[in-house]
Amino acid sequence: MKKKITRNLIAMMLSFTFAATVIGCGAQEKIATTPAPEEPSEKAVTAETSVAASEETTEESADEVDKYEGSLAGTTLTIGTDVSFVPFEFPDENDVYTGFDMDLISAMSEYLGFDYTLTPMDFTAMLMSVQTNKLDVGIAGITMTDEREEVMDFSNPYYDAGIQILVKEDSTIDSFDDLTDKTLAIKEGTASLSYVEEHYPEAKVVTFATIDEAYLEVQRGAADATVFDAPNMLYFVKTNPDCGCKVVGDLEDACQYGILFPDGSTNKEYFDAALAKFKADGTYDTIYDKWFGTN
Ligand code: GLN
């Protein structure tokens, strides 16, 4: 809470300073073009616009949100994603990234007007790149955890999830209670890893950069189970009926996914506005239905 208040103050101070400069130089046009976010001064232009905008949108009716349409035109954002996290982001047969998150980003780009470069990378590298400002945005079914929120910013939540267990079809493991002394293949840097380390200190945990490697470990019998995001595991089993695996256990660690920004990013407000717009106008449901069936 404290962090947020301090940050808002700094953003406002920055914006006032820059607003004065802009008016002094007669460079009013710059505000409308909202240039690329890398340079601090350009960030300040966005901050100025965003503070003004947020003051006006205390009540978010669909009409008020609409003023964000095209508001990031002229901006090119660097966006990082995971190499594989079905059905949110994964390469299709032509190696083009597809999935729920990819459709969401594409719709946001169209609505807000920004261009973007998409870089798939290992999950931990993506988190670190956002944290150190090397990326403007991270989207990869990222769980909104307190630890991440301490050092970065999230959009408003856009997806409810939780974790479950994946085991071989003939496994006797059928609940989280059965994991105590087992060998677990877990994806590095994930909320699942934190969960397992906290709840199963006796378990033997082996980590992998991608979830596909962890699944393989279970399939070949080198690990007893993996613990990971339920939507990913359920989609994996559904689309790989011959994988010899099943998903078991009650949903644990209920969580939400958010889009990730470096701490203090001015882009958050625009993405939140786009999310609100998509929930109101049916765009969100269309994307959801495409990947998960009926909402
Ligand atoms: N939701 C999980 C997390 O944020 C995993 C996301 C992923 O592997 N892309 O930790």
C-alpha cells in the first residue's frame, strides 16, 4: 500500500514538471502522439496524460472507457511471453504464437493502437526482464502474487486459476496430501514452486525451465507428479489424449492472472481500461469461449 502511494505521488510530481515543460516549449502535439516508452521524458508525457485521464474516469461507464481507443497510437511496446503455456501462449504448427493471451494482446493492440514486438522466453527470464525494465509488458498466465506485486505492477486480474496435480494414469496419488515424500517435477520460478516448497518441505523437488520438460519427467516415470496451473494441465491432457497422464486433486491456491509491467509503468492504466472495455463489450467472452468453451 505504502509503495503505491509513494509511486502515485512521484508520478504526479513528474507529470506536473513535464506538463510545465511541454507547455513552455509549445510541444502540445507530443502528448497526442504518445511516443515509445523507453525514454524517461516520454514516460512522463504518458504519466501526464494518464493522471489527467484517471481523474476523469472515477465512474467507468462504457462511454468513458471508450476515450482510450487509439490512445497508445504511435507507441511500440516490447512484450515478453512464455515459450509454452497452453492454451495461453504456444507456437502453432507454423511457429506463430497463438493462445488466449495472444488474442488478448492482439485485441488490446487494436483497441489502444500500439504496435508491439513479441519475445517468447523462459518464464523466469521474462519475469526478470519486466522487473529490470527490459520489457514493457509480460503476459504469460502470470499469477498475481504478493512477491511479484512488491517489485512490479499488475493489470487488473483477467483470469481465475488455481493449481492441481498431474500424474501418470496408473498413479495412486489422488490428492495434495499424497505428495509429502514424493519426487515432484516443477517449473522454475512459478507460483507452484513456491507452493510446493512451502507445503512439502519433505518432497524431492526437481525443477525445469519449461513445463513440457516437467510433464516428460512424469510421463517417463522419473518424477511421481508435477504441480502446476490447472488450466494448463487440463488443456494438455485434453489435447494429448495419449499422454498417459491424468489431472488429480482439488483446486488449490486459488489465484488470478494479471498482465505484468515494470514498477510504476504508465501502461497499466491503458491496459486496465482495455480489459474493462473487453469485459463490457463481449470481446473477453469471445476470446474465452474460443479457448475454454462456454464462459
Ligand atoms: N501462473 C504460474 C505463475 O505465474 C505459471 C505461469 C507460467 O508458467 N507461464 O507462476
